[in-house]
Amino acid sequence: MVVDRWLFLKEQECVERCWVEPVFSYRESPRNLVVVDLDSLTSSVLYSYLRSAKPSPRAFSQIHVPLLNIRRADIALRPEFLALLPHADLQSKDLITLSDLPEEANLRTSLSPEKTHWILVDHNSLQGSLGSIYRERVAGVIDHHEEENKVPSDTGEEPRIIERAGSCTSLVTNYCRESWDSITTNEAAEYDAQIAQFALASILVDTTNLQSKVKVTPSDEEAVKTLEMKIAADAQLSTSFDRTGFFNEISRAKSDIGSLQLHDILRKDYKEWVENGHRLGISSIVKPISFLLQKAGEEEAETNPADCLLRATERFAQDRHLGLYAMMTTSTSTKGEFQRELMIKALTEDDAHTARKFANEASGTLGLEDWDTKEMDNTSENSIWTKIWWQRNIEHSRKRVAPLLREAMK
């Protein structure tokens, strides 16, 4: 990945082409690893870029490696990634993904826990097989989700920042700003502007171009100011950059999922947790349920799209051995108003009890109202429990719904 040595070489007139290759095996060379969730590419790359360019004096390793928590093939499911990467002179092949790690069976021996430190961004609990092997090696965190108390309270020189913000990238920007300013030079203005625009993308998308009254925090406003100053310092980019146009470009790309199969739409922005021995999965989708119904009906060529969508979501949940599955949608109404829908599916009676408990306890918080039709609802016993609502309190995203569901699972 891009580090200070690569930047130095690229700036030299006598160097026609340069690249970075590891000179030690994973087993021999200690390194910091930064894990990202699906919507946190910018947080990971920005943090790794700046911390590698100016590591702390007693850093575990000078090199910080951003690890994208998906398989390489799944990058194609994220059109917003493909739209954003060229702005930082990056390609998808430059990203490091789970596909670049050793096979899971050999992970512990090939990538020894003792040779790693893990910094979490945009989440504060290392889950899955990575968590089972490396959880004790988590050395720091920058996150804007609810505290799970999985990261040590004392992280030494590494950050421990868990606070509310519209975007995790805002917190990373503010944390790294002082060190970033200290290494900024006129010669590096082009690279600073590129990475600043790259980082700006997620903040603008997550806060609707700083227009969302329920998401924007002072941290977001401060970060945008910093990043726009970096962009303004580059003579070339400053003349062509238009924040609203850039926001619209990335937002359109993120919503462009019409060409994807329904199964890929469900897994495009999907997260999973284990609570009290039960597994919960949540898909976040940027289209309404009406779009998903149409997509399901077209794929199965049947006259009852509701049955098609129910079968598709049931298969999706069963393939992942879920007890509870939630589908959260966002869209714009015919009146131009932002809206949310929520579907909960419980695959066992125990999980159905949890779903009913969640519905009773969280209804007021989320502003749950019955959906337009109850055709897809199934709340009887001895069957797969399914319920769809309008979520009228639109300020609550998956960051809030997931903790409410997990609390009901305890």
C-alpha cells in the first residue's frame, strides 16, 4: 500500500516507476493490521496512510496495513468503491482483502498473532474467525458505534476513540490532523489533496453532504473543514473540485444496484453478530422493499413476488445459520422525503420470542408502524416468523437497530 517510502520515490524525477513489495514473510515481519467494515474503506486507508507516513516513536510497527473485511470478488458489488478509487489514483487490485490472507486453517501459523497488532475502525469488536485468533491482539480503536467494551481501556499510544459522529472517517481525520499537518509540504500537496478527497467521500455520503440534521456532529464539520483545506492547497484539484458534484457522483454510484442479483444485494452491505449463542445478520439496502419485490419476481418469473422475496430471504438466512435476520432499507418517497423500512425474520421459536420482545421494546424508539400490506407477515407459532414495518424514526440506522436486537437476544 501507499507509504512514506513510496511517496518519496515517486517524487524523485529520476524514478520512472516504483512499487512496494514485502521483503519478509508474514511469519517473520511484525505489522499493524487495520480491519474495515464494508462502509469504512476510507477510514482504514486514511488511518494507515497517515500512521505509516508518521508512526509514533514506540509504534509496534512503522507500517500500517489497511485490510478490507470482504473477499476480493465482492469489491465488484460496491460500485461506490469503484467510483471513488480513481480519485486517489487507486485501483481495486491495490486493496488488501480477506482473499490476500492465508487460508483460515493455516492463519494462526502463517500470520502469528504475536507478530500483529490490530487497530479497529468503524467497529469496536473483532468478530468471526479473525476475532477468535486475534482478539487479544487488538491494540486500538476509532469507532462511532455503541461501545461494546471489547477493546482494552488502556491502549497506550494507540487511539481509543469511541464517540458519536456521522462518519468514522471524521474521527480518523481529527485524530490524525496534527501529525498530518506536520508532514505536509508543498511537494506533497497533490497527494494530500487526493487522499483528502478520498476521505471526504464517506463523510459526505454518511451525512448527506452535511445536510442531515440527525447525523451531522461537530466532529464531521471539523473534519470536512480540514479535508477541504487540504484540497484547496493543491492548485490543480482546487480548481476542479465541486463538493456537491462529488457527493452526487458517489451517492449515485452507491445506489446503482439495479444490475445486481437479489442474493448479491442482500450480501452487499451485510453484518453479522453472535449473542447468547444465537446468530444475527442485518442487510442494509439502498432501495425500498417494493424494488426488492420486483427484483425477486423477475428472477423467479412468478406472479407472486412476495413469496419469491420471502423464499430468497429465508435461503439467505439459512445459508448463514442465522437465528435472526433483519433487512433495513432506505429510499426517497414520491414526496422527496427520506424513509426507512425494517423486516425481521426469526428462524426458530426461540428467536421468534426474541423478535416479539424486540418489537415490543423497540417500537417506540424506532417508531415502528405496520407496513402497507401484511401479505408477507407471518407471526404465528411453529413457522418462520416474519414482520415488516415502516420505521418512522429515520435517524436510527443499523448502528442503533443492531444493539436493540442484540439486547433483546440476551
